[in-house]
Amino acid sequence: MPLNDPEYLPLSYLSQTGYCPRRVGLLLNERIWVENADTAKGRKEHESVHTQRIERRGSQVKLFEYAVFSDTLGICGKCDLIEAQADPSGCRIPPVDFPVRLYPVEYKHGKLRDEQEYKMQLCAQAMCLEEMYRTAIPEGAIFYLSSHRRQTVLLDEPLRRLVRETAKELHRIRETLSVPSADYSQKCRRCSLLEYCLPGVRQSARAYCEQLAQEAKEMETI
């Protein structure tokens, strides 16, 4: 991609931004990643899904690990699963030779629970598909691997607005190379980056060093 082109950020980082802006700043700008029991379990459960393939059964086609992008949101990524059902009023996509109605499904580890960040990630996938194929996707689903249960998600305007706002925040964090300040809560205890984040400290070590460097420069000019 030419240097003057906008940077397309990982779609999955929308969920990270919604969960904790500081976490996404550490992941994206400081390249810090630590695995814990939760992330390891999630990675293991996804291994059976994260194989790019196409399965056909009559009038339905299942597309696994399908690449998507959005120029409007400035994101790119992959859908865990897209269920493409034959529909005369649907859209046409490259792997299928008949018009289809698209239904994205996002896989998550653990038991069924109501997570706004997961819904936002699913909605972003649908918005990418809508932009790519000029179609409408009013609904999708989140499948929880541990409980083998599917949660239907209505992709309404409030959720879409949240996706757009979060995408803007994600790009702002990237463009400014910033790591937002910590907002300590219960979720911090299970975060794999807890040791590096130090949510109880008002500023990161990097910010502290930058402050010292700036003070040193000011002293030199005196």
C-alpha cells in the first residue's frame, strides 16, 4: 500500500477499543501482547474455525475465514463464518454462482453472555460486506463455542453508530500513537496485559520517560 494511502486497521481491534481503549493502545502502538489462560483457551477453540474453506449444501454455502474490508471505516479483517443462502433478491459474491442473502456469524469462546463489544465486531463485519457487495444485512449471530449456543444479534442503527464512533476512536489512537490513560475496573483483573498496563499508575512508563526527556530539553535551554 502506498505511503500516502490511509492505514486499514484490524477489524478485531474495534472490539478491543470498545472493551478498553488503553488495551488497544498497548496492542497497536506499543506492540505488547501477553497470553493468559483466557486468551489461550479462546485461541485453541478458534483453531477448528480458522481454516479458510467453502462448504456447499444445496442452496446454502458456508464461507469460513472470509476476508472483508471497508473504505468508509478504514478497517479490514476476516469473518469467522458467512452463511450465504440462495435468494433471488440477494447479492452476488465471487465464490458463489447464484444470488445469496448473507448472514455473518462470529465465533467466541466461553458461555453465552451479553457482550456489546462482540456485537460491535459482528456489526462491523456486516457493514464491510454491505459496502463490498451493495447489499443489506439486518441480522447476524454470535456462536459461543463452549456452550454451543447461538445468539441472534439485530444490527440496528444504534449499534452501527457505535461501530462508526469506535472506528474513529481507533484511528485517532493510531494516528496520535497514544496509549489512553487507564480506567481501572473489575475487568482489569482478568486482562492479560495487567502487568504492563498498571492501571493503578496514572501514566505509563513511556509517558513518564517522555516527560523526563522534555524536562531535560527545557533545562538545556535555560
